Amino acid sequence: MFIFLAALFVAAGLVHGAVKHAGKVERIDLVLVYLLAGYHGIVMVAVALFGMIHPARAAAMLGAPAGNVFQDFMAWAYLGMSVASILAIWLRGSYLAGPVVYWSIYFLGATRVHMSQLGMLLILATHAVLPCVMLALLAWRTSLVRGAAPSPAGQGA
């Protein structure tokens, strides 16, 4: 289900950019905003709330012991990271780097954890592939923005 949701948000960002006839940087921003606000924002708020409301069920789904204080910390961390990602709707530009970097580090670390678990192939797809896509888009966006910036006065083009 999560890989489908991630793909849906990527498609929504691409369609929005096409309908808007946006330039490259704006299209990249739209895909990142849809991923951040949609997948890493709204969807992960739901994951955080589920972990807070049903800690035993959430622990069982992750194969972890219920009642672990770390689980509560993670639910609150998810909530904070998700809210910061939703802010990408209004805070564009270089702000996008923050949520892209912390979700990428988190999901790449989660990939390492899940590598030891069986039956986690679909989770690996979102945990391993999505950060690579987001980091590549962020790097591409940065190179486009820096390439379009005017050169400082007195330093020729």
C-alpha cells in the first residue's frame, strides 16, 4: 500500500507540473512537495497517530516488543517530521532540503534494519528507492538553480 501511495504522489506532482506548464525547477519542486506533504506528511501523520493510539498493534506490525519507550519516541518523531514535511506546501525553495535529507537518512537507515527481516520487499522499495529519488531530485534542482543564478558582478559569465 505504501509504495502505491508514494507512486500516486509522484504522479500527482508530475501531472500538476504538466498542467501548470511549469519549468524544470518548478516541476521538481512540485514532485518534492507532493512527496513531502502527501507521503511523508499526511500518510506519516496517520502512521504516527496509529502508533500513539494503538501501540501494541503498531509494535506487532513491526515485530517489536510492545510498551517499549523507544516506540513512543518514534511516534512523536514521526509526527514532528511529518508536520515539518507538510510545511513544504508553503515553504518552498531551499526549505525542501531539510525534509528531504532527514526522511532520506531515516528511510535509508530503516532499509538497513529491514534487510534482516523476511517479507519486507515492498517496504524496501519505499525505504530504499524513495530516498534515492528524492535526493537525486534535490541535487538536480540545486544544480539547475545554481546554473541559472547570475554571476557575481565583475566575474564574467
